[in-house]
Amino acid sequence: MTQPNAFYITAENAEPVAHPLTLEAMQQSVGGYICPAFTVDGPDGHSLTGYVDDEGAINGATLTAILDNGTPLFGPLLITGLDGGGETVPLTPTDMDWIEERLTLVLLASSDRETIDACWRLTLRD
């Protein structure tokens, strides 16, 4: 079995995954052209970057996560490492634990309170 090297978040699930770190595979996972939604310093000395479909919000993708600064992210979110040269690198187990510790499932009621949806809150700042 291949070791997890990325973190994949959808409205239904959030988990470490073994994922090819190629542009084509990342685009397939998010459902379109990738767009970096955030980059933060990770616990293991490199950056962590979250990628979403660059047109997810305008194409009606499901709300997946809300960042601690209030930014909504639509459609699948793929988080990888990023080295000092800007190259995509695998997440370490410490990175994945750091991400898991900062994820909280949030329930959102519609304005008419007829439906309840779930999304993730991702706290990137300490």
C-alpha cells in the first residue's frame, strides 16, 4: 500500500490520501484547473498549499471549507507540500496531523432553516 502524501477534502470527507503529485492528477482531483487557495508555513519546514478548481465557485460547486479568515472554498480541496523552489512535494505525517488538528466539521442551516449542509472549517493560523 502506498503511503499518504496529500490531504483531500470534500464536503463529505477529509482524509490523508496517496495521490500522484502531477499537474494532471491534481487537476483531475479538483475538477478543473488548479488554483492555490492558500499557502501557509507547515510544521516540517516547508509550506502547505491548498488547491481548488479555479472556477469552482462560479460553476456551482459545493461549499467544501471555510478558512479561518472567512474565505469560502468550493469543490474538492487538495493540500500538498511546497518546497522553497515552488515545487510540489509530499506532505509528511506531521503535516497531515497538523491539518487534521485544524479541521472542524461545521453545520450550516439555510436561511429558511429547511436544510442543513455541512462543510469544514480550516484554521490555518495559531
